[in-house]
Amino acid sequence: MFRSIGSRVDKVKKNLAQADQAGNKLDRAFARFLAEYFPEGKGWGFKADILNNKVMIQTSNKTIANELILRIRELSAVLKEEKLNFDQIIIR
């Protein structure tokens, strides 16, 4: 009984570590994308999260979100270069 609890705890710890690592890679990739395509966008207030193999990017401005949508191919290329594969990219 105690062995199964221990293995479950180890599995949860491993999954949390992988999720944290993917989050860090996403942050680096998104920062690189912003630096390349939107160098003036440092103070625009972006938030990128991973949720169920989907990237959710939230902005504070609808115009900024539309500009990101126009550059979605470049963003997906940057994510693929970082070996991050997601089912969807959602921009709000």
C-alpha cells in the first residue's frame, strides 16, 4: 500500500517538474518572439500560459492581440524551434 503512494507522489513530482520546464521554455520562446517581431512591446503586458497542451496568450489590448494574430505563423515557428509542440495557440 505504501509503495503505491510513494510511486504516485514521485509521478506527481515528475509531472510538475516537466510542466515547470515547459513553462520556462515557453517564456523564453515568447520573449525571443517579442524581441524579434515587436521590439517596442516590452511594456505591453503579455501573459503566456500552458493549459491542456494549449498555449494561452493574454494581452491587455485588443489591437495588440490582433497584431499577434497576424504574426501567428512566426510565433509557431519560434515555438517549433524551441521544440514546443502544442495543439492550439489561443490569443485573447
